[in-house]
Amino acid sequence: MVSLAVWVKISVDFLLANSEILAVVKGIEYAYSQAPTNMRTLAMALFYLTDAKGAQSERRW
């Protein structure tokens, strides 16, 4: 029974990590390609800020 719980936890963590990677890569690509040249830095900063806030809210106990 315990080993089943471990495998469920590992598979869930694997799926969450992969989805986070894919979302970040797509978000960076979108923010960089759609923003005007003089606003790319601001678009990337806002993207990273929202990503950091989301990660911070996930870590609260």
C-alpha cells in the first residue's frame, strides 16, 4: 500500500514539473515574440514576476 502511494506521488510530481516547464517556455516565447522591441524587457519582467508569485503561493503551508 505504501509503495503505491509513493508511485502516485512520483508520477504527480513528474507531471507537474513537466507542465511547469512547458508553460514557462511557451510564456517566454509568447512574451518575447509578441511584445514590441522597446517593451520586451518589461514583458519578460512581468512574466517572471507572475511566475514567481505563483511559485511563492504554492509553497505556503
